[in-house]
Amino acid sequence: MEKPKINYSKLVQVSDGKPYRWYKRKNGTFVEASVCCDCDLVHIVQLTPTKRYLNVRVWREDIKTEELRAKRKKK
């Protein structure tokens, strides 16, 4: 399956145990680009609800991870 389109200006920095909201898309899925709290690894996560469970797909975003890590090193 192809990666879903994502708005990278809304990257979410995940914090240990801290909740945040995901918003449903028109097609019924939930998609988020999140950044790991420890290592700045970027993933796209897609949740698709079914009657009995959530179908979860995850993609690594290596280019965005490299960009973010380089940006944070400069600080």
C-alpha cells in the first residue's frame, strides 16, 4: 500500500505518556506523522477502524528524520 499524503508542517512530537488527538479523514482513516520523543525518528501512522479492531500501518520517513536530526544538531 502507498504512503498516505501528510502535512509535514504538523509533525507531532510524541512525549512519554502524553495524549494527543488524531483527526478522522474523509475516507474514515486517521493519519499522523509523529516524531519519537527520544531519537527524533519520524513515522507516518495510519489507523483504519473496522467493526472489531483497528488496522494499523506504519511507514518510516527517513528523509524527514535526517532533516529533523540535522536541524536539532544545529541548535
